[in-house]
Amino acid sequence: MNKKEQLEKVSRAIGKCQKFDLFKNRHNVVVGAGNICSNILIVGEAPGYNEDMTANAFVGKAGQLLDKELAAIDLDRTKVYISNIVKCRPPNNRNPLPAEQDACMDYLRMQFMIQKPKLIILLGAVASKRLLDPEFRITKEHGQVSEKKGIVFVPTFHPSALLRDPSKKKLAWEDLKTIKRIIDEKDLMKIVD
């Protein structure tokens, strides 16, 4: 079974998921978007309204900004895979609760095991706290590169945070330059089936 077939199997499981109450109000699960064969994984926190309505990751205003950020470093959705920790929209777009994150982590792990990324870009505090350190502070620690088991992690601001506070865009640009440098140094643009 190739990576795309494996992802379809996981997607079906996510679609049937009723592990936590978020499933009761969802219109759609949002599995991810992009190329599962990429060496680059981008992880956010949870779908928003537009994502819930379309079943696509990062399609609202934050997604449009993410697309611009990716384009600035010669990336697009065909060259990365984008997912979230939580696969259903929390009410009123609030941050997902720890128990909601716990309920969905197995699915993100499955996506990770299928993709086997070499670089994980963490968007915002929720993803960074969950995957790096519960005490992580995005304002102080964004852009700091770490490595675990041969996988490079780079946390940066969530695009929605940049929309709320445009003064952080300069800091995010520095993070993007770091990401670009890592991609070039490690030759991560190859697509691995």
C-alpha cells in the first residue's frame, strides 16, 4: 500500500471518529492538505469555520496568509503536507482543550508514520506546546530549531496570530528564512513515495 492509500485509510477512520464531543457539531473532519509524500509537515492546532465547511486544511484568511508565507520561501501546498492536532473544529474556534488534543493525537501520529517527514513546522503555541514542550512560549521561543530522532522542528507564529498582530510578521519572516535554510541545507524538496 502506498502513502496515498495509507492516508485514505486513516482518513476513513478519522471520518468515523467519535472519541470526543467535538464530532457532535462538526460538518466535516479536516484530515489535512497537500502532499503526503513531502519531507515537510506543517502542524497547526485545529480547523476553523472555513475548514469545517470545506473539509480542507487552512483555507480561510489564515490559510491565505500561510500560502503567501510558503510562496515567499518557494513552497506551496504541492510541496508540503499540512495537518492539525485536532481534526474537528472546536466551538467558536477556541483553542482545543488538552483532552481534545489527546483524543486526536493517534491520528496525527498515524499521518506522521505514513509521511515520515524530516522537517516539522509548528504553527503557534498549541502545536508547539503539544509537540515540543508544555512550557513552550511562542513569543520567546519561535524560530528556535530543535531536533528529535533525526527530525527537525521549527516553531513559528500561527498565521491567525499574525492577522491579529501584524507587528509579529517581521519575526515570522526571520523564522521563514530559517526554515528555507534548513530545507536547502538538508535538500528536503525531494518527494518520497
